[in-house]
Amino acid sequence: MDGTAIARATSTGGAVPEEAKSIEDVGNMTSVNTEKLLSLKPDLVMGSTAFHRDLASVLEASGVPLALFNLSTYEDLREKALLFGKLAGTETKASEALAKLQGQIEELTAKVPTGSSPSFIMLNVTPSSISVQLENTVGLEVANLLHMNNVAATLTPSQKSPTTAPFSMEKIVELDPDYVFLLIHGAREEGEKIIETDLASQPAWASLRAVKEQHMAILPSDLLLSNPGFRFNESVEYLAKLVYPDIFGHGNGN
């Protein structure tokens, strides 16, 4: 929205937008260097509700305003873009950019075959665990736009994380979806090792229809895990190419 950014924090394994490469790096998304951040004397610090609540006290003590946002869904993007447009004094640009993005998304989803409802599950792969994603990710939202059916939606949510369910190979085999999508949290190389040792090595995993038909894919985190911002149409197109290659062309699933 043409605001002036002076610093950024970077997520592990995440891609840095070209326009952000030249500004100061104040550490990892989950471990911000507050000393360096304060030395830059920002007028406003914007952060994530999931990662940056603990910055409130040190920033308040230094008189620096902190605004925390949840940016998980397409609707979040629409709301925050308009808000950031107000902050930057570019509300008209925000409205025009959102209208253009909506048109691009509708152009893609209009091509989805009527009556089609391929089933899928979406797995989170972290350095310490594997879980089933139930709600609140861009990937699930995009799949819904493409008329896909999340067969894991009936699973019992985890008590600690109600947007996910505990992973059970037995349950996944029972559901036997058309597609299995994997979202790696953190470095992709580490996630791929976990997939190889904890999933691919199990005979039950190889028995899945999605695996046998090569409908298992590791999804790009910058498009289908973290919010892609105004690249949301790219997220829709990426998944559409995996699921409907005859209509959208072949994607880059693996």
C-alpha cells in the first residue's frame, strides 16, 4: 500500500519478497532482536498475534506503538489491506488492488468443473510433530474455492490446537482421500526428512490411493501456508493445476 517499511523479520524457510530484501533484518519471526529494532526508531511496529505478543512490554516502555494482526485467510487480507491503505494514505489504491485480485480469483474458479468434489487431507509437518489441518489456513481456503472436500473435517480437534487434529495413520488410511497435501513449517529440507522417515517409510502410507496415483504433494509454504497477500490468485492457480491439470495445465507437485 506504499507504506515505508524500514525493517523485517524472516520466517525460517520463508521467501523474502524482492522489495523487502534491501531493508534491515531484525531477526527471526519468532525471535526478534528488540535492541536492533528499537535502534531503528520505528513510528509503528506491526506483528503477528501468534508470535509477537511478548514484544508489547519492551516496545511500550520505549514509547513505540505495536499493532498485532491475524493474517490467515483471504478475508483477513481484504480487511488488513484496507486498514494499511488508511495508515499509508492510499485507500484508493487498496480498493483498486483488492478489486483486481478478486477478479483474478473469480476468473480461475469459474473454470472449476461443476459437480466436481475431489477429496483431500492437509497435513502439517513441523520439526517435532505431524498433525491434520482442520481450519484456518490459506491452503484449506483455496481448496474450498476449488470445490474440494476436506475429509478430515469430521476428525476430533486437538485440545491444545483446535484448528488441527492429531495425526493417525490408521485414520488417514480409513479416509483414503483422492489427494494428500503436506505443509512444511520451517525449513523445507528438514520437513522433507520427516516426511521420508515418519510417513513414506510406512507400508500403510504407500497403500494410500493418493500416494499410489501420485496425488501427494508438498505445497509451497509461501503460497499455501502463510498468507500470500496479493499473490492469492497464484495460490489458487497453483493448487488448481495440481487438481485439475486438464483444465489449468500441469503444476509442480512432488
